[in-house]
Amino acid sequence: MDVVKEMGIPGLHFHDLRHTGNTFAAESGAGLKELMARMGHDEVRAAMIYQRAVGGADKAITDAIDQHVGERSNDREDRTG
């Protein structure tokens, strides 16, 4: 591709960009149905590969739960304190 040559990224393929986009989507917390829709797949197998590859979604969920617990704890302290 001429564009790839112009970018100075030898060996870049369209599929690489697709893979990167799907990985970013999975990292952002997209669920199976959202990933399947983005990829144009009817089967969950490919979407699950991306979700497993970005186990960081678990950390994002845990961090969100921790934040909620912290906020609730602070609210209780404000009322009783």
C-alpha cells in the first residue's frame, strides 16, 4: 500500500489496525455483544479472544467498585462524624 509506505511503517496491514481497534474496544469495557457488532461476527469466539487478551477490564471493574465503596464509607463518616 502506498499509504503504509508514506507512513513509514513497513509491514503494517489493515488487519493490524482492526486488531488494535478491537483491543482498544475490549480495554474500554465493551461487552461480547458490542465487540461482536464492531467486528461483524455472529459467534462469540473471536470477541472472547479480545476480552481475554485485555484482562485489564477486571481491574477497571475492581477500581470502580473500590471507588463506590470508598464513597459510601465517606458518606457514612460524614453523617456520623
